[in-house]
Amino acid sequence: MANANNVGEVYKCDLCGNVVEVKKAGGGELYCCGEPMKLVQ
């Protein structure tokens, strides 16, 4: 589960390679291509 709780966390989609960095934490789960994104950093 990819909960975006901390500014600066980086998430990646294993299917398409999309990368997201959290700029404003608000909680919630990050999804891409219908799958939860994985925390990279």
C-alpha cells in the first residue's frame, strides 16, 4: 500500500515506470495503471 504521508517520498509504477514525488502530504493511496504504486525512496 502506497500511502503518501511524507513530503519527499518517491513512488514508482511497476507497469509503466511513472514516477511521483510527494510535494504536499495528504495521505491517501497512490495508484497508477490500476495498481498501487511502490515506495522507492
